[in-house]
Amino acid sequence: MDVQRLVDAYLIGLGDNSDNSSLLQTLSQLIVAGDTSLLELVQALGSHLASEEASRRSRGIQVLSDVLNDLPPQAIPAQAATKLTEFFCARLADATCVPRILSSIGALMRLPAFTDRLTVGFLNDLFKEVHVQSFQHSTRNTAYGLLDLAIQTHPEAIKSMGDNFVLGFAQMLDGEKDPRSLMAAFQIIPKIVDLVDVKNNAEDLFDVIFCYFPITFKHRDGDPSSAITPESLKLALRTALTCSPYFGSLAIKQLVSKASATSPSAKIDAFETLAAGTRVYSSDDFRSELEPLVEQIREDVVMAANDEVVDAALDALEAVYAAVSPAAPSETGGGVASENSPPLDHVLKEAVFQLTADEIKTADQTGRILRAVARSSAYNCSVVSDAVLPVVAERLDSADTPSLTVRRELMDVLNYVLSANCDAARRAECLESEKTSLLSIYRPETSVPVDNEHGFLHIVRLKGITLLVLLPGFLDENETAVALQTLARAAIEHNADENVNKEGAHLLVQLAQSSPDDIKTTVLPMFFDALCDETAPSSADDSGRVSRLLNALGAIGVSAPNVLLVLLQGLVTLVISGRLAQTHLLPAVTTVRKIVEAATSPNDSAALSLEILLLAVAPLADWAVESAGAPSGNQRPSSQLITEIAKAIVAVFSKLDPEVQTEKLKPLFDRLFPVIAASSADQLIPALPLFSAAVCSCWPQTVLPVPDVVAFVDGLTTVALATTNEMRRTACLEIVATVVNKTKSSAIRAQLADLILKRGNDGSSSEASDSSLVLLYQWAARGLVACNDNAGYECVRRLVALITSQNSSSSSPRAARLAADGFGVVLGSHAWAVSPAAHGVFKLLAKQRLYATVLPEITAGFSNTANSGDVGSAKTNLLVMLTNVVQHMPKSVLMNSGIETIVPLLLSAARLTDGALKAASIRTITMIILETPDTLRPELVNSIVPLLLAATTTATTATTADGDDNEYLSSNTIEVRRAALDALALIPEKYSYSLLHAVTKSVVRALAQSRDDRKRLVRGDAVKAYNKWINFGG
């Protein structure tokens, strides 16, 4: 094929903006096959390349560029690469062709034949002939990309250019504004510094870079530069500024000046850049600017207008002093630095002046500055400690005792200095000589009361005692024990200032992580004794004391794994030994449960879970079982206590391997399965939740220690239908739901579902049997619906039939209402029965399918049922059912399933007398207002707003025998009132004043009354809603 015809066609396509991909492919194939050559292509383009018309020259270069970029490297001979490079370099002065020339050079530069000589020639011509900043971003970006490519592929050429390359790059960058190009340029600078000695041109290069500091730009979605974040660009500039030691003398002074800017972000950027520069810049450069830097940092720390600025300033101070610190102490020793060693003098003179003043105005700031300097190096830590400790000790021990405030401030500064010494590598030698003084300073003062006025002094002393314990090797064993006892007493004993108790507990949590053995031997026994203290008053104060102690123990156990097991064993021992008062058992067991849940939350906690089970949970469960069978009712554990132990069992048992679960279930089955399977009452029935929790926590692959699962479930179902004991029935049904949910075999699950469904065909018609059957269907539906089994939806349909049936002989009113309430069981959460924490099997879209199944039944039943005012009517039960379904349905399901069809039903449901259901209905209405406000617009003024206003009142629907109002008989519980106020607060945000102007005054009046509600939480919600409505419409 004639190359000229192809080239002409290609050029015509360029002029018409046509797709030339097929022509480009043909040209490339001809060159690769050897049917033509690049020389012939250039000859075919000759008239365009030599044209006096700029657009023709540009199109000619474009054809050549497209072909070069499309060809494989092996198709371009070395001689052709050289000739083409020289050809392109000679035309760099032609501004029209520059974009395509740079693209062509990029293709050639990747070739092995592109030599260092060609690289140097091209770069010299680029710097000389091309004013890069006059071109569009794409061309500028290509130019930066070629520099980066040259550095990677031809480093020796870059080295040989030396100063010329540095100056050429600086000239190219000068004036750049696009964030994308700046990012590319900033990333090139460190590479230049690695290859070229920039000493001669450091100032020129630095001036071009630093003019962008501090750099900011607004990140906008859809902007071509959106891939670059402000933070990444800032870091790239910081790296460029701190890549060469020659920049130090130029940068530090200007960065200190920038740190005085009013913008917090500029201050932070300056301080962080100074800190980064300490790794590269010379220490001499920092020493020359140290005094103004320290003054600026002191000003920012003292002003403390922005915490981030303060943190950045202190980090910079620490980094700078680490850079200028001597390698070893001077021969003259410590103390305030002399004129020959001025760096620390800038800090210490001001600090000593503050510490010796009659009134310390900036104690906290002075302490933070001293700590930053002391942490910078062992030498600086020694000098600072030598300077500060004697001053503080002398002033605190002087006959002229300072005020309590000054004493607290002196100890506060001392605490900062001691905290810097807690690293063994930095600990100052002077601490040993000052040990007696330190122990005297932090010795508790019994003459100072622990009240709100003096609490701050006790808190700062407790912090100091903690630091003495943390100082490596400072205290001996007895001194450590005394210090820990002091902290423990602060956390245990009642103080008028409760902040002292909180601080003592908080400090013990810190020490538990670093000194677990001391905590176990000294602190825990004190807490356990305090919990069993019979001399404590039996009152609300005692309840608060026990709660405080248990919270502290819980924090210690969660934060310190090495203390965990001993702490749990100790608490469990207190519970089972009878040393704890009966009223303290539930809080103690609740604390055990919370610690166990936190400790076993990681997925890889099987080994720890087994330890906790053996050492704590199993003994606690055994005690509960034994206590449940005790002859005296006072000794039996309450149902709440049993539930807490069951939750602890779930936390540890669910993390065990299936084989271990099977092994641990056998003794539990031997002991409690006869209780659950018996038909008569048994004293151990209260302990059955423990058995249910363990069985329900098993993995689906765990083998239960029963010969036949079908017979096992059949027996539990029989017991559940026959027993009159609610606790026994519930345990049976929880296990049935769990087994049918986790059974992996479809055939066995079908058998289990079939025997459950057949239970409704036995001809029984008593009210008791109807209720038991309803409960069976509810729990079976819970297990089967979750795994998307069709039998579960059959159970749901039977429940719906019980609700919608009008024939009183087919179902009792009690069973119908129970069926409506039971949809909370089907869809709600549970601590162990078919729950995610207990490895329940949940299939995707199961809730969506249930919603699609019951919603038509509800709407049809509501329309077809006769209107009855009886609470047990089918219409009311349908609304109860709807509310229970909606409140457990994901928001996405409701919003995408025709929410407008259930709005009238929700409004009816919100008028129910049951407070919990009423609150749930109002919450759903609130969600609709938030997500799709137009759906409620027709009903808003006439129905929704009056309903919400009625729900905010505390008017009752019944009176007591003596005629007094009883709020607990009202449907407007605190949950209902808060839900209604939340909805009212949202309405002005979603609807216009023109729609609501008719009801605005009545709403404001009602909300004004709600501001006087007897419940503080309701009053707070009412104020928020009132403020929105009072300003509504201007």
C-alpha cells in the first residue's frame, strides 16, 4: 500500500477530527513488517513538516508522534532514533509543534538507543528554547514527565549537566500554578538533589520552591486535580524543602517567620516542616535561629489558641533540640546553661524565672515546654532535670510555704519533667540525689481536705506518685507498694470531689499496663476487700461506691491483659464465696460479663476464651446452678443475674472451636437436659437460660451430644407445648429455633420444620395450647426465616391467619394478640438465640422477603376487617403486627417497597395505647420525613402534626383510685414524647412555612408546655424543637 496515500488520508482525518485508529494501525504494521520505514514516513510528511503554515507543521509532527508512540521499541532502529531526536530538538523553538515533539521524545527516550548524549542535547535545547509555563497543563505535565524519565533512565547524563540542569529545572518550574504539575515537580526535586550537587545553585532552586510555602488549594469534586489532596501536595512540598542540607540556612529563618502567621494551618505547616528539616539541615543552621524559634513556640504554647498548633510547636521544639543537643554532657556539669552553651538557656532562664515568681502564670505551658526539651535527648533531660528539680524542691520545702495554688503549679511542672525521665534511656542521674525530696513532695497531706476546693492539689500529687512508679528502678519494692496503696485508696475511698476518685482509677489503669504484677499483688486485694466492706452504709451512697469500684476494676481488666484472669478470678470468687452483699451480686456479675465480652471480642481469642471459661465463667455458672436449687429463696440468683451469666457464656463459648464446644457441652447436657425435658416443676429451672445460651452459641458444624437431632427437637417441642412454666418453655423454643437455623442438611431441616408445622394439626383448641403454639410458630419462624427456608414463611402465614381470623372458635383473642406481638420475636435481636454473635445463619434478603410476604396480608386484612374499638380486635392486632415488622426492618427495605402504602396504617398505629409500639410508629414516621418528605405532605397538617402534638403531652388515659393522674397508665411514655419531639424538630427542616403556617402557633404553644416536662431528657428535646419552630419562617 502506498505510504503517501495513507499519510494523506491520516492528515485529512486530523483536519476533520475523524477516528484515525485504523490508519494508524496500518502504518504501524507496515513499519513493523519492514514494508516501509520511518524515513519514508518522514519523506511522505515532508511538505507538512517544512510548511510555513504552523497548523500544517503541527499536523505533520502529530502524525509522526502518533506512529512513534504506537510502534513497539524493537521497530525503531537506533540510527532512526538518533536522527529523529536531532530532528525534533531542532524544532523545539517552534511553539506550535512543542506538545507533539515532547510526546515523540517521550517515546524515543525509552529506547535503549537513546544515549546520554541525546539526553543532554535534548535537555539543553528544552531549557533554552521552550518556555514551558506558556503552554497548557498537558504539555507542562509532559515536560515534567520527561525530566523524571531522564533522571530514571539516564542519571549519568543528569550528573554531567550539573548546574545547568538545576538552573534549567528552576526556570521551568518558576510560575507553575497547577496542583498536578506542582506535585510532579516537587517529587522531582529530591531526585535532583540525590544526583547533582546543588550547592552552587541552592539559593536559586530554594527560592523557586519556597515561594509556594505554605501551599493550599481547595479540593473540588469533579476537578481534574481532585486526585491530588491538599495534604499530599503539602507533604510533597515539605519533602522538597527538606531534601538538601544546603537549604537549611535559607529555610529555617523563613520558616520561623512563617510560624508567626495568623493562620493555624500555616503555623502547623511551618512547625512540621522545621521538625522534618532536623533530619537533614545542619545543627549550626538551627542554632543561629534558635532564640527566635523558641520565643515563637513559647508564644504559641502560652496563647494556646489551637491545640493542633500547640502540639506541632512542641513537636518541632523537641526535634530541634534533639538536632542541636551535644552527644554527651559537658565537663562543667548540669544546671542552667552557660554562655558557651546557649541552646538550653533559651528555655531554662524563662522556666526558672516562672518557677521562682510569687505567682506562676503559665505553669502548664512551662511544663509542656520543659518536657518537650527534656525528651529530645538524654543530655537535655539531664540538664533540664538538674535545673528544675532543686528549684521546685527548695521552694516547696521552704519555711515560707507557698499557697495551695502555687504548690499545685510547682508539682504540675515537676510532673512534666518527671514524665520525660520515664524512658530509661533518658533518665537523669540527679533523680537519685533528689529522691528524698521527691518522696517528701508527693507524700499525701492529711491536713488538706479532699473536697472541691483542694481536689486539684490531690490530683496533681496522684499523677506525680504514678510517675515515680513509672520511673525505671527509682522506687524499691516497698516504696512501690506504698505508692500503689495511695493510688488505690484515692480510687476506693469516698471523696467530696469525685474527680479524685476518677483520677485514681484512671492512673491505676495506666499502671496496670506497665506494672501488672504490682497491680495484682497490691491493688486488686484492696478493691476486693472494699467491695466486701460490711461497715459501708447500706444506702444509695453505698450503691454508688460499689458501682465506682466495679467500673474501675472493669477498666483495669479491659486495658491490661496480664491482669485480666486474676481480676476475673477474684471477682468470681467474691460472688460464689458469699462475701458480697446480695444487692451487689448483680453489679459484680454484670462487670464480669462486660470484661469477658471486651476480652473475647477479637476473632482470634479462642485460647483466651477457653481460659476464661475454665477459670471464671464455668465456676460462676456452676454456682448459679447450685444456688438455683437452694432451699431458701433469698439465696437463689435473680433472673437478671442468670441472664448476665448466660451472656458471659455466649461471649466465651461462641469463640471456642467446634470440637471443644462438643466436649464442654457433654457435662452440661448431663446436668441440665433432664431439667429441661422433665414435665414437672424443678428447682433448677431458673438456671435453664445457661443451658440454652451454651447450646445456642455453638457453631453450625458443632455436633450436639444427642443421638438424634430430630428426636431431640421433637422432645423439646413437646415440652414447650405441654409445660406451664414460661422459663422452661422459652429455653426449649430458643434451642429449637437455633437448631433448625443452624442445621446444614436440607433434608434434616425439612424434617424438623415438618414436625413443627404438624403440631398445629392435633385438634387442640384450649387457650393455653393456642398460646403455646403461637410461641412455637414465632420461634420456628425466627430460625427458618433467617436462613430463608420456605417453612419459616409458612409459620408466618399461620401467625397472620391467627390475627386476621374473625371466627372466635378458630383462635382466642389472647393468641391473636400474642401472634401480633410475636413479630418482634421473629425479627428482633436476641442475646444468643439465632443471633450473629452466636453464629446464627442469616441469608441475604431474608427480611426483604418477609416484608414482601406480610405487607399485602396486613393491608388487605386492615381493609377487610370490621372496625372495632376493642384492643384485642383483628384491626388493632394488625397494626401491632405492622409496627413490630417495620421497626425491625432495614431503612432501605422500607424506602424501596412502597412506603406510601403503609403511611395511613402507621398513623393509625401511632394512636395505639401501647407506649413502646407508639414510639416505634412515630420513629418510622420520622424516618419517612427525613428520607421522603413528599410522601407525608398530604397528611402533614391535618393528621401528622396533631398526632405528634398529642403525643408530647403527659395527659393520662386513666386515674388511680384516689383520683390522681397516673402517668404510667398513659400511652405517652417518655419514649413516645421524645420520639414525637424529634419528629417535630425535623419538620421545619423538610417542609416550607407556607404549608405549615396554619399550625405554627399551636405547635409553638405545645412545645412551650413540653419545656416544663418532668423528665430532663424530654425538656432538652422540647427546647431543641421549640427553637426551630420559633424561628420558622423568619
